[in-house]
Amino acid sequence: MIELPVPVPVPGCATCAEFQKDLRAVEPQTSAETDVRVLWRRHQAAEHGITVPEVRI
Ligand SMILES: [Zn+2]
């Protein structure tokens, strides 16, 4: 199990806004929520150069 911090949307990025909306739409603590976080973080790393160390629990 990997606990992923919620990414911070980058101002002015439509993709980040989309991911934020998706995250609100899914049930918390589900695999669907984890998927959104992973995809969002992957986008942030690729497009914004933002990487957050993963915390394994
Ligand atoms: Zn973005």
C-alpha cells in the first residue's frame, strides 16, 4: 500500500483542473481514487517537473 499525498493543482493548467474534478468525483480510499492520484502525479512530473517522494506505509 502506497499512501499518495493529494497533488496541488498548478494554476492555469486545464489538465490539473480536470484531475482535481476527477478526484472529487471518485470515492475516497478506493483504488479509483489512487488511480487518479497516480495519473495526476505522473502528469505533474511530466508537464510541470513536480515530483513528490512516495511514502510507503
Ligand atoms: Zn498540470
